[in-house]
Amino acid sequence: MSYTIGEAAGKIWRYLDENGPASVSKVSSETGISKNDIQRAIGWLAKEDKLSIEMKGRAETLSLK
């Protein structure tokens, strides 16, 4: 399980590095990461202090620190 989460975290990091800030739903749909795995990976990246999470209206926007 931790391998899958780590892989998803890497995909998210690369996506944000290439495309800039994006909503969780956009990252999920464009990377193909499932909703459960994306939430786990966001937690991983946030714990490592590599991710900023901001609420814009009802959407969470992710960006790299």
C-alpha cells in the first residue's frame, strides 16, 4: 500500500511541477489517480511539507511549496 501511495505522491508532485496549482479533482482526473489514493498521497506530501493546500470556494487547490 505505501508503494502505491508513494507512486501517487510522485505523480501529483510532477503534475503540479509541470502545470502549476490545480484543484484536487483536476489533478485526479488528469493523472488517473483514484480519489482514495489521491487523498492519501496529499497527506504524504503535506507531511513532508512539499504541498500547500488552499480552499478556493468549495474546491481545494494544490500547489508546491
